[in-house]
Amino acid sequence: MAADYFWVGGSGNWSDYANHWATASGGSTFHTQAPTESDNVYFDANSFTAADQLVTIDVDAYCANMDWTGATNNPELAGATARKLYIYGSLTFIETMDFSFYGEVYFESPTTGKTITSAGQIFKRHVYFQGEGGYVLQDAFEQTGSYIVYFIRGVLDLNDQDFTATRFYSTDQNVRTLYFRSSTITLTLSGTYGLNIHGENLDFYAGTSLIRFTGSSGYLYNRYGGELTYYDVLFENSGTIWATDGTFNRITFNNNSTLRGGITADSTSFLETSTIYDDNNIN
């Protein structure tokens, strides 16, 4: 059965349940195992006794909801690249913490409507959205490094929040629903596909979003799975769009560009030296 786990005792390892995972806030009765995917974990005002204390994910870690609300003394959640964090519920970080975990993070909710509150914390490796359910962002989301945000199945709702990643991939053929709404999606990679989406079994709602490529050579790739309708796309430098029968509101390139795949766009801006294939329908 699901249980609530409360971190106590300051610095320690995630796996050390006998000294750090109490059954009540500030309690001295401890659980007999580390949290599972069914258990909620809490870091609160009774968790840390001094500044900059460290919770180290020393094993692959699992939980349902993770909530840092009320934690004091600027705590840190850390872990090496070999470790993984699996979250089956909602995530709530706080601004006055340090998320220095360098492993992969998996969002695995089996039900829809779970939330992610990043509070300015940055994901530093691959992030996977692959639960049958779904997530709604509550604030800006950021992933950095030479890694990828993978949307594999379920529902992902950006909820008008800014979304920044090195790359964003959704190429699996699982049933999934993606809402961009009015968000700005910033993709920072140069070269290889910054945005790679396949349309099979994907319900995609672009809203009035802006997809913004900031690298020296951005790439939007959507060759498979049928036509998708985007809104605005901006390449701050050069870039490529290869989108089979893709429809756009406005496409802007600030350097040389390539458009191919039968693209339809209401408005475009590009240099005369750009490569525009004849199968496109642009204004």
C-alpha cells in the first residue's frame, strides 16, 4: 500500500531508510525499506538541521509524489550520472534548494493531471515523459547539456509556460497528446535535429506557440506520420525545416535556411541565398 515518507536527519543517502525516511514529519519511527513508486516523499521544515545539507540519490530512486514545500536551510538533491530518478506522481521543487542530480529523470504517471513545479531548478541529463497518464507544467521547465527531452507516451501539457531544452524528441508510435498552447519552446542545440517529431498516434495542439532555435544551425524534422500544424517558428541563425506537408503560421530565419517537404506557411522571412524546394507553398 502507498505510504508517506518524510526525510529527517539532514545529510544522507536515499537508500538509508533506517535513518532518514520517517513515517511522520520530524518523526523517529522509520520505514523498513526505501520509497517505492507508490510512496509519496516529503522534504519539509523538519528535514534539515543546517545549511546546505545533502540528499544523495545513491541507488535508482522511485517515488509517487515528490514535494519539497517548506524545506529550509537550502538543501541539495544530488546524485551521479549512473543513477536514475523515477517519479510516478507530481513533482514540486522550491527555489531555495539545489537540484544537482546528474542522472536521468523519468516521469511515469499512470494517470493524467499530475503537475511539475520546477521552481527554477534545471534538469541536467535526459528527461523522459513515458507514463500512460500525463503532466501539466506549473512554471518554466529547463533541461540543459547535450541531452534530450523524450516524450514517449501519455499527455504533456506545457500550459503556456516557457520550455527550454537542448533537444525535444517524440518519435515513438505510442498514443500521446502534446499541448504547446502559447508557450515559447526554446531549443539550443546546433546541427542534429533540435525538434524531431513523428505524427503517428500523436494529437498535437500548437496553439499560438513559438518554437525558437538558438543554436548556430537549428533543425525541425517532421518527415513521418502525416501533416502536423505548427504556429510560429524562429531560427535565430541558420536552420532547416523538413516537415512533410507541415503547416505553419510564420517561419523566420535570420541566416541561410532550407525548407523542404511540402511546407505550407502563411508568412516567411529568409535570405535569397536560402534553399527553398519547389514543393513548398509559402508566402
